[in-house]
Amino acid sequence: MKRSTIPALAVILLTLAGCSAGTPGQTSSPSATTAAPTPTATPSATSEPMSDATCETVLTDEEYTSLAEDGLVLNPDIFVLDDTMQSIIDAGGLGCYWTRSGGDIRVWYAQGATTSAEWDAQQQSLISAGWTEIGTPVAGTLQAPDVNDPDYLPVVTYRDGVIYYASYVELLPSVKALQG
């Protein structure tokens, strides 16, 4: 019995040694395979501006001046307006929240990288939930239904691999990436 155990053990060890020797060769093959999907990583290229996006840089200088004149300051503790904004932030997107001390005026903004397929699915989901396509000020803009506060009817739009969210439609033209 010991004789049959030793050859079996030797075969197992040789097989394992062969696997570990074959692994580096196999590693180089998948890297060639991974290089093929690199063109699919085009959304990553469009999301590069996302890595530079901050709450202090996404809007126009005029909008930041207007926010300051209205006494609104960027609040580091984001109070999320709705599930749509939350989903953008949860997916790694940027969320911004400006508030005024002692006032009820607030401004919400979010943006996040997404694929056109993901946007198509989200767009259909929002429309099913009562959002309507208003198409202005940016083509494809959707506006939330008036279910809570008529002063805050959030909007979303999509361009070049990024979804943009604002707490009111007039904020969208102030988003630098949506100009032009």
C-alpha cells in the first residue's frame, strides 16, 4: 500500500509543479486578452474629468458668485435630496450640498460616471416612476414629479458617460461640463 501511495503522491506533486510552472505562461495570455477590452474602457476615459470634479470646480464662476450672494455655503455633511441623488453618490459619484444658515434655501448637485446602457435603464426607471422629459435646458433632461416640495423638482441628464443631477432645472446651464 505504501508503494501505491508514493507514486500517487509523486504524480500529484508533479501535477502541482506543472500547474505552478504553467501559471506564469497563462498569466501573460490573459494580459493579452485584457488588452483587447481596453477599447471598451472608453467610459473610463470619459470619466477622467470625474476624477478632477469637486464641488468647488463643477459650476461656473458666475454660479459660485450667485450662491455666495445668496448666503449659500458648501456643507460638508451632505443631506441627500432623494433616491436618485443617493444612487449617484453610492456608485462613487460626486455629491454637493449648499445651505444657508437660518434659511430654508438649499442647493443639491451630483454627478457620476455611468455607461449609456446604465443611463438608458435608469432613464426608463425614472420615467416609470413619474419623471418627465422636459428636454431643456439640456437635451434629454428629465424632471422629477411634484410629489413633495414644488420648490425642489430635481432634474437629471446624461452626456458623454456622466449623469448630472441638480435640485432645480436652472442649475444645469451652470454646470461647466454641460456648456457648449
